[in-house]
Amino acid sequence: MSYTHNWLHLYTQLYTLNIQEMQEVIITQLQHSGMSVRYLTNDRLLIYSELEADAAQTLLFYVYAPFISSQLKASYITSVLISCQSAIEACLHVLGSLPVNIKWLFDGQQVSSSGDASTAEYSSLLRADKCLWYTAEQDIFAVSTTPTIVLGTKGSLGIEVTAQAAPLPIKAQYGAIVPNAGWQLLWALTTMKDRREDILIEGFYDTLLPMEDEVIEALTHLADNPLQLARRWGLQELLLGLHGLQQYYAYFLTPTCTVNYLHSGQETKNNRTYIPQTASAQLDFQLVPRQDPLDIYTKLQNHLLTLNISGLHMRLLRAVQPTYTPLSDPFVRVAIRATTAAYGQAPQILPLIATDASPYLQQQPTLPVVITPIPFVIAEPQEFHAKGHTESLIKHIKQAAIIIADTPPADETEQ
């Protein structure tokens, strides 16, 4: 079958190439499909392409895969490219013309700032009416063979908190009369969260988006595998003994506050100990829809001010907005219908995934986005037939073709 031949031909090309060479092949492949292509960044890790069909609606394919190896990246890109290009060809063959304009964004950047000037610069270029986001990122859903639709992404907030005490090194024997930066920092951190995992920053939960009943119901159908997950991470059990719906509700829909780095003072040498002059911690907040990371940053600032602990300072490291497309959105319904028709079974619905993806889509906060994992990733060309991936590729092509052909009109999307 030509789909299989095209997949293996492209993958064999990409398999032995480094990232820069791989990008050139992607460019050539897109141009052969009649698409205009350009690099958006000097490092050539952000590729933009479009196919103008003089349609009223525009569909953006967002392809994000920076952290996987070259071989796996080759498999990932090949699967997405062949699936979507074959879907476009099928629509042209059946319909005579495309009902939507097509845009692509291939994002291979590993580090991106939400304040990057280029983000705003290219926001108009990337403007679309709907977006299908292909992800290779691993998450809980990766253990399932069921087709998956994800409705949004968690936000994140990175903060460094520093405590500053004495300006000079002072021996520990004076600890009864000299402030200790290590203790000052610990006192501050312990006021942020209790042993039940509730975050104690005033107003932290005030803006949470109430989740749709259908989405909560979908979580009840996920496999109850707390021991499997715990053993994967070398644990006896999950936090607080969570299982079933509690496990998945906590993971997908509960914001977090994590201390992921802590440093105070210096190591004892020659039996000489000193009172820490400075201490620092880095905090990571995973946020859910309607939690603005900058608003949470301000609330934490106010929280620390009320403690009256001298010498505390905060520094913003990262701020990424959460995203969410309601299950009732017409484009989500199209994606569910397409997936059901292509795979012969309804997809499992997940509300959110954690991702390090670049913030280009955040310039369009109302853009309907559906996230779906690619059907397979392989490390060697011979695995394609050995693991029976031909059928998976055909299903993926059918899913993309139905999404392209079944695009709701603009006035329906805006309702």
C-alpha cells in the first residue's frame, strides 16, 4: 500500500540524520505537497508551513517533539507528516477541494519563554480557527492502547525563593543570637502547604474552572492501577494512598506546589560549622484552567509578606498559562466523531496533560485545541511491519481526513 511505502521511505530518510538535516527533509516533503514553508527562528527548530485553499476556516496542525532521540523523532515526524498529507490528498480526491486552509507548526525547541518577543511577532501568522496538536509526550494515558483525546494543558509557574540573613559568615555557636537563613526559608515554605497536600496561599483555589460532569465521568472509566504506577516509580503506594477516581482527579485536575530544589549554607569542614547566610528553594506550581500564573505569583508574594520573616525575596523563573477547550466545543465533537469512526471505538477523554510545549498557541486563548498522541513511535525501520503498525497508520490517516472534512463552519464554532 502506498501509505506504508511512503511512511517507510520517509522514515528511512530521516532515521540516520541529525536534527538539522532532518529539518531540511521536512521542508522538502512539505514543499512537494504544494505548501509554502519557512523557518521562524534562527536555530531552524521552528518550521511554519501553510496550504491556502481560499476557505473560510483555517486548521492548524501543531507538532511538538523536542525531547526525544533523533530515531524516535524521525518516527514521530514521519507518522504525523504521512498521516496528515495522506488525509489532505484523500480529501482533495473525494471533495475536489479542501474545506479548510491548512497551517503547520513543527516545534523542536527545548526552551521557550512565554515572554519571547517572537511569540507575539508570529501570533498573527499562526492565527487559526482550530488546532489539532500531536504530542509524543508520555503521560498516564501512554499505558493505554485506547485512542485518546486531551482537552487542554496544565499551566506552570516556576519561582525561586531566597532568604538572606547575616552578610558575613558567622560560626554556629552564635546561633542563639544570629538569624539563620535556612530556618527562615523553612518557616516560609511550611506555611504554603499542609500534610493533607492542601495549598494554604490565600486565594489559590479561587479561580478554578469547574470541570464538566462528562469529563469527570470519563475519569471513572480509566484503569484503577495505583500499585502499577507506584511500582514504576519505586514506591509502595501513591501519595495519600490515592486510587481510582481520586487518583485521576488529583493528577489531572488538582494544582500542585512542589519544592524541587533546596539549598542552605555550606558543608561542615574541619569540624567548623557556620550559620547559613543565604538559603534558596525553587518551587514548581502545576496549574489548572483559569489559574493565571502571574496572579498566583502575586498571591504568593502577599502570603510571604504577611509572615513578617525578614530577608525573603522572590524571583520569577517561568510562567505558562493553562489551556482548555470545553468538551461541548464543536471542534472537540468533530475530533471525537472522527476518532470513533477511524478506530471503531470511542476515545477516552482526558482533561489535561502536563507539557513543556512552547507558548505560541497562548496568543490565541480562545482557539479550540484538541490534543492527541501519535498512534505509534518506533526506534528501528523493521519494527513497522514486525509490530503491525500498518493498521494504526491507516486509522490515523482516517482520523485526520474526517477532521479536515468535517470542520464546523465559523458561525457554529463561535456559538
